[in-house]
Amino acid sequence: MNWWLALVALAGLLAGCDQNMDEQPRYSEYSRAPLFRGSVLRRPPENTVARDDLEREKASNTKPVLSAGLLARGRERFGIFCSPCHGAGGDGTGMVVQRGMPRPTSYHDDRLRSAEDQYFFDVITNGHGAMYSYAARVPPADRWAIVAYIRALQLSRQASLDDVPADERARLESQP
């Protein structure tokens, strides 16, 4: 009788040896599922929020305080994400434009100089015209840094010597 149990156990073990874990039955995302009514994709429970959504929304709605660090970060991010099309000076003459892509509007255009900061943030987030969305590529804090740097570029073209503080103006005037 003992040998009979051993033989049944051995047969059970051998029957399981042919299963390949790489070839398991599965459903494609949009197929119908016999277990559920409808699609394999299940609707998330009501009022569900992704882990980062609340922080991302807060960062999107909170404009940071202007600082040298913010401008430095904006300059770096602008050089990576924006200058290929907009050019280093924001004129819309970047390398991509020189290769035949449509020329974006210069940041020094009167319409864009008078635009709200939120407009630039929204264009970076959602795209505009030939520009695609950078929402997945540039985090909200970096988008605000880019907006601050765009404003600095705009001011650099409109600034006069009278806009410079007196102590810095004296230093600039003394240079050859």
C-alpha cells in the first residue's frame, strides 16, 4: 500500500514538470474576459487618486519664489528642452528650425512679453501648434523654472542701464 501512494505522488510530480512558466494563458488588455462582465481592463474604484497626483497638482498651481537658484535651474532646463527649437536667446532660431521644422514665435514678441506666466506653464504642459506636450518629460517645478528663465530672457532685451542698481552700474561703466 505504501508503494501505491509513492507511485501516485511520483505521477503527480511528473505531470507538473511539463509546465512552462513563460507560456501561461493571458488576456490582451482590450479583450473580453469571461471572469468579468466586459473588458479585462477594470475601472478603478470611485474617488481613487494616483500616488503622485496631489503633489503634482500642488506643484503645478504653486509658483515658486524667484531666486538665483531657480533661474540657474531654468537656464539649464531651457538649454535641454527649449533651445533646440527656440534657440539660446529665445528668438525661435534653434537648430531644429535650421533643419526645416516650423519656426516658433520669438519670446521677444509683444504678444508673448505681455502673456501671463501661467500661459507659458500651460504651453509647456500641454504643447501648442507643432510643439508637443512636455508634461511627462519636465516636472512642474522645472516648468516654473523655465518660465522664470524665459522672463529673464525677455527682460534682458528690454533692460536699460537705468534698470541696473547704482553700485552695479558704476562697476559696469568702469569696465572697458
